[in-house]
Amino acid sequence: MIRNTNTQRAILDLAESFMQDKGFNGFSYAHIAAELGVKNAAIHYHFPTKEVLGCAVIKRYRDRFQLWINNARVKDLSPQEKLDWFFSIYTNTRADNGKVCLAGSLEIDFNSIPTSLREQTEALTSELLTWLQATLSEGRDAGVFHFNGDPVSKAALILSSLQGALQMARALGTGKYYAVVEQHKQDLLA
Amino acid sequence: MIRNTNTQRAILDLAESFMQDKGFNGFSYAHIAAELGVKNAAIHYHFPTKEVLGCAVIKRYRDRFQLWINNARVKDLSPQEKLDWFFSIYTNTRADNGKVCLAGSLEIDFNSIPTSLREQTEALTSELLTWLQATLSEGRDAGVFHFNGDPVSKAALILSSLQGALQMARALGTGKYYAVVEQHKQDLLA
DNA sequence: AATTTTACTTACTAGTTAGTAAGTTGTCAA
DNA sequence: TTGACAACTTACTAACTAGTAAGTAAAATT
């Protein structure tokens, strides 16, 4: 018997990947088990219910984002570089087999997921928005970003647009996604 | 036996509603049948497969949009009024039990829907984008809209953002949606 | 060396899914 | 008034869903 101590992590990786590919309701324990070469029950051993698994995926995603933004590599960047870093998250998501934003995927499934997942989704979206708003504020104060109105609204506009652009790219191609990102830069920097 | 000659239409209405509420993979023939007070097989009588049903929903949605934009009530509006009309579609969608954009919902499910639905989704998104781009062009030429870059890119930015904002509103509330719409207006008109 | 724990497997359940085949009944046209 | 047809229902299937209970074997702990 081959013991794999990383099964728990592999399950989370696959679940995250499936959620960004097909949505929370678009994959089953059988899909994960098949990819891992184990039986369904093995997944239930590590994550008793799909709700627990889904929560763990979002929690890990949130923790990763917090780790990134609190790391000097991001923290010490200029506002412009921070924004480019943020865009690169979405660009990498698109490049990774046309995946979409985890938050957007969960928001579409919002009315058919357990409450605990909704709470995690809300927390994730809030955290993304808070960081982006702070970065926009910082950039405008530094005179590099130019926009009217509340940074909170501008952050919501940019975040919602990146989320939507990843989805739109599935129908109309990656070019549309890049066009959106470039337009944001032009709007902010001009 | 009560004969309902509008069953076909009622099925389309319910399917459209479900797709904007839970996504294409989030509802079943049983859900529609239960709402209508008929048996599953009755739905199959009108729409033999879920693929056929889904296609019919998107096709009707597209036809409705074309009818609207070609009607004098919209055609003869000023660019600013046209944009407000376009925003009102999304505002009404949000007001209707927190539904999301049909295109966005389908793009999330893109990797788990039949090819015919993907083609319909692509066509729908293209048509929305084309109209919005033309309206932005018209408005900039008339001196009422102000933005840099290609109207095609700006249209993609606005459409993707509206799509994303309806989703974000599920997690963070309707206020976030309105903030995004107001920010777009400020960005375009200032 | 004995025992416990970890990471599974086999085998199962109850519910749901899209889809089908054959029968039923009210309505309408000839 | 007969027959065709439209709009269903009943009854079913095969596949898939999340989840459970009991057993097993290797590794870690004592």
C-alpha cells in the first residue's frame, strides 16, 4: 500500500481547480477520487462532507491572499506595481486552463450552496475589495492613479470587471480579457 | 384535464429564471415540473433534452434584446439615455430576486455545457458587446462620454463589470452593485 | 512485541438526474 | 361521429449524487 501523506492537500488542490473550472455544483467526490486514483470514501475520510471541503478550499485561498499581501514582496511595491501584481493573479488564472475567479464562481452558485460557504465567499470578496481599495487610495494620494469618486466604488468596479472579464474570456477569448485590463490601466493612469 | 397552451412559454420562463438563479447545472426537469404542477415527462414532451431547452432560453433572450435595441423607444434615445437603459436591464435583474446576468451564469458553467449552448452564449455576449460599443462610440462622438482608448475595450470593461457586479451583490449586497454603476457614470461623464 | 492510529478499501444506501416508452384524455377538424 | 392529434400521465431505466459502516493493512507509538 502506498501511503500518501499529501492526499489532503491534493484533494484541496483538485477541489479548488474544479470549483474554478465548473463551479461548486459542477464536480463530485467521484471526480476528485478518479483524478487521485483512490475511492470516493477516501475523500470522505479527509473531508466528511462537501460543505467542509468547500469551506476548506475558500479558507485556504483567503489565507494565501493574506499571506501574499502581508509579505514584503507585495507590501513594499509601489501602488502601480501592486496593481500590476493584482492583475497578474487574474491573468495567471486565465492562463491556467481558462479558470475563473473563485469568488465569481461561488457567487453564481450562491443560491445553491450551504450557509458556511456563503459566509466564506463574503469574507473572501470583502478581503479582495479592501486590499484593492487601499491600494487605489494609496496610488491616488501618491498622484499616480487618477479617478473621481470613492476608492471603494472604483475598487468594486475594477474587481467586478476582472471577475466578469475572466468569464467573458471563455466565450470571446483571452483577447477580451487583456483588452479589459489594458483599459483599466488607461483609465487609471491617463 | 386542464389544457394549458402556454406551457411551453411557462417552461421557458422558469428555465430562464432558474438559469439566472442557480446556473444551468443548478436546476433539473423536476424543479420546473414541480413549479408548473406537471410531471417530469411533460417537460420532455415540449423540450426533449435539457440542451434543447437551454438553447431555446438563450435564443429567446437574444431575440428579445434585438427587438429592444431595434425598437424606436431605445433606438431614438440619446447615448446617455441608451446607457441608462442598458444599466436598467441589470438593475432590474438584481431587483428580481438577486438574479445574475444570463451570459455570466453560462460562462461559469461554460466547461460543463453542450457545444450548442456555448455557441449561443458566445453569440449573446457578442451582441451585448457590439451594441454597447456602438453606443459608447456614438456618445464619445457626440461629446457626452469621455474615455481614452478603443470603445471596444471600454465596452468590454463595462459589460464585464456589470456582469461581475450582479454576482458581487450576492455576497456584499445591492449597495455594491449601485456603487459600481455610479462609478461607471462618473468615469464616463466627468 | 503489542497496540493504536492513519489512511485507506469494499460494499452499501437513499435520493436525484436526464431521458424513454407506452398509455390516456380532451379538443378539434373532416 | 369518427379519427387524428396535442398535451399530457404513469411507470420505468441507467447513471450519478453525497454520504455511511465495517473491514484492512501499514506505520507510528508504547
